[in-house]
Amino acid sequence: MPNTSSAKKALRVSRRKQKVNKVKQYKIKNSLKELRRAISNGAKDYKEVLSKVYSALDKAVKNNYIPKKRADRKKSRIMKMVAKAEDKK
């Protein structure tokens, strides 16, 4: 446990940020799973889910949760996955 008052405050701040980051992580992972499920089921309305994924990634970058290049790489891989699924149809 922290001893000084500043260390106690730092711990409180750290825990608050941890909760916020968990929510962001959950949104990204959940939306990616939802997109994969929609593509594998051959759903026509995957574009709505795709916009959810992009939104979650962009918000994570905006709040410095993940680096911009990582989000761009994920978006690129998502688009490759979507293109591959469209070619199969």
C-alpha cells in the first residue's frame, strides 16, 4: 500500500484510468468479434458493424489508449478480411 498522500492519490487515479481502459478494450474486442461473426454468417448488414469497429478504434486512438499506427494496422487487416469475404460471395 502507498505511504505518502501523493502515492495514495496516484493509486486512485490509476484505478480510475484502469476502469476506463477496460471499457475501451471491451468495446474493441466485442465489436471485432461481432464483425467476424457477421462475416462468417454471411450477413449483408456487416457494414453497420464495421462502422462500430472503426468508431471504437478511432475513439481509442483519440483518448491515447492505443497508438494510431496500431489502429491503422487493425483497420487494414479488417478490410482485407471483408474483401476476402466479399470475394467468396
